[in-house]
Amino acid sequence: MSSKLDESFRDTIGTVDKEGHRKYIYPKKPSGKFYDYRKWVSYFLLIVLIVNPFIKINGNQFMMFNVLERRFNIFSFPFWPQDFYIFVLFMVIGVVFVILFTVIFGRIFCGWICPQTIFMEMVFRRVEYWIEGDRGAQTRLEKQEWNGDKIRKKALKWSVFLLISFLIANVFLAYLIGSDELFRLIEDGPLAHSSSFISLLIFTSVFYFVFAWFREQVCIIACPYGRLQGVLLDKKSINVAYDFVRGEKEAGRAKFNKQEDRAASGKGDCIDCKQCVHVCPTGIDIRNGVQLECINCTACIDECDTIMEGVGLPKGLIRYASEDEIETKAKFKFTARMKGYTAILVILVGVLTGLLFLRTEVEATILRLPGQLFQHKGENISNIYTFKIINKTNHDINDLHFKLVGIKGTLKVVGVQELKVPKHEMSSGTMFIEINRFLLESDRTKLEIDLYEGDKKIETTYTNFLSPRSFD
């Protein structure tokens, strides 16, 4: 970093003034190539985010995170508490994926994919531009007295914000309780489900608070991801960066003057117009280097390219680049750290894929009843067991029965005429297993038991059978 830069910026953040008070940001409306790309990416992700809980594949909601009932659907795969290790693996892969992208591409996740950024910049901020105008108009409106025009614009903006927050809260609730349950709540009305309606109002209030008041403070204060940059980034990581070598040169920054030969004067290409600061949604000066407030939204790249084109200087003064590339013109290299994260990610994805293929839709568990030993019944030895059958499918399972595999014996379920399990439910019970003592080779025999639905085998489980050490 150039020694000419003022280092005092490190004492404060862009949204706090010298007295420690909140400084509200009124960014200029961005435009340009990268902003257009971000709009298309954001609109696509918004559609995906909104329709996800309302899509079903094989009767399973595409995405659902029902914490209360401990039921989760990821990419239409249902997960129960017994599958929690797979869900955790999903989360670990997500974290490693984000870390890998941060090591290579900096905070590209924050600027392009993060729901907070997408809703803030592509929904709420655009509504604000539509009602109150661009940066200058918003600043003037804020300083204006509370007359009819200001009240009308503020009331309209806050009402639209509240409506959007309410719609987001409904989508969020669909992720938590399921879209079918949400439609049922809507059909029955709020009075019939007051607790759910109160939850909906709480979610609406939270979203309204975040997007109407807290805004960019989520990225600066609440989100820990920005602070991880200091650990994850190095000089080889690609970021939205200011080319201080080209921008400063020998004489530093200077205002643009058509009459002078800028190259001969030794002045940098930065004309100190501060448009990159005015367009920044977190209020930082990108020329001060990597900062935790920067979300890599590329707004400053588009604005700087527009200015450079206007004054006849090359574009790319602010661009995606690593510090090594700016300082030494070094080309991007896939470092050992990047290779390590990639290898870990590939291994985790491989393990997850294997677990998903091995996972069954019906899970049976058979355990010996605690505190009970074997029983003699003439030449037979009997053990008592408890069993649990979990149905993860979207249909009822009927006509269930167990069969011993590899050894002759009798298996009897106690007190049940017909064994069945409703969809998304669990059935449990007690059973006896009797085996002739002459068929047992040791005091602990591992039994393989198959679960059938009619003539179709749907699950295999194992348990232990206890018997005396000696039959003399």
C-alpha cells in the first residue's frame, strides 16, 4: 500500500461519525456492467429463494427446516433426527465452500449471493430510489422539514417496506413449518392459529427492522464473516481492489485538468472525484485498502470505469485483483492452501454422496430390552427386544413383518395384529425371538433381521442374541 495514504481511516468505520453516532448512508444508485450482472444473478436467486419451499419432488418439499418437529428437507431429501449427522455434513460442506471462495475470491459471496445483500440492494434499496430518488434527492429529503411531501414519501416507503417484510416473513415461515401448513394457516385465518400469527408478526418486525433501519450494519456489526477476512485472505486472494500503484504514482492523486499532461506531471490516474465513495452501500473509501465493511458488491468498479472513460484514462483502476497482482503484476496461482481446501471439499462431497446413496427411506432399530436376560423354554432360548420403525416417506407403510436371516428361529411381535407405520411417523413395540440352543455357537450371537412390506424387503438391521455360555 502506498505510503502517501492517510492511515487514520483505521480508527473508525464508515457508518459512525466522530462523536460515535450512527451515520446513515445514502449511496448513489449504481449502474454499469457488473451491476447488470448482479441484477440478473440476484433476480434468479430471489426466484429460487421464494419458490423453494413451494416446490415438491416425490411429495417432499424441496427445502424445509422444521426445527420444532426436527424435520429437514434439503434438495427434497428428507432428514430426521437420526439423519442429523448428514445434515451437519451438509452444513460443514457449506462452510468449507464459503471459506474456499473467500481464500480465492475474497467476499464474492457477500456481494453476489448473500440474501442480506440481495434483499437490501436489489429490493429495498431499489424501492427507495423509486420513491425518494437518488443520493442527492435522499439527502435533501432527509434535511427537509416534515411537510406534506416528506410525510407522503416516507409513509409510502415505510408501507412498502412493511408489505415486503410481511411477504418475506411468510416465505420464511414456509421454510420452517412447511408450505402445506402455511396454506392451512392462511385458509383457517389468524384467529384460529394465534401463536403462529404472532410468530409471523415477529418475523415481519425483524425483517422490517433489518432492512428499514439496521441495513448495512448487519454486514458491519452483526455478521462475523467480514471479520474472518483477516484470517482467510492473503496477498494472493482476489478482491475488489484499488490499483494504488497506478492511482497514486509519484505525485499522488489530483483533480482532473484537461489542460495538463497528467502522465508527464507524475500524477496518479485517480482524479479524487470520490464517486467510488458515494456509490458504496457501506460508506467506505475503497482506496484505503481491504476493509471489513467492503462486501465486494462491485459498485465502485462500475462507477470508476465510467469516470475513467469520461476523462480518457484506462478502465480498471478499481477491479477484481489480488494485492500481489497490483504490486508486482504477478499472475494468479492456485496456492497450496487453496489446494488443501479444495481437497477437503472434494472429500466431504464424496462422503456426503455416499451417505445419501446408502441412506434408506425406512429405518428399523431392534435393541434388547435393558435389564432383561435370556429365558429358557425347553430346548429353546428366548430374548425380548424393543423395536422402532421410522417411515421417512410420503405414504403409509402397511403389512410389515420381520424375518430372521441365516438362522432358524421364531420371531413374534407382541400385542400387534397388523404392523404399520403412517407417513412421517414412527412405530414402536416389543418382540420375542426364540432360537434352538443347539443352533447357537456362542453366548452372544449377531442376528440379521430383514423388514418386509408384503413381499418386498425394505430394510435390514442387526441385533445381538444372548444365551448361556454352557448348556451342560
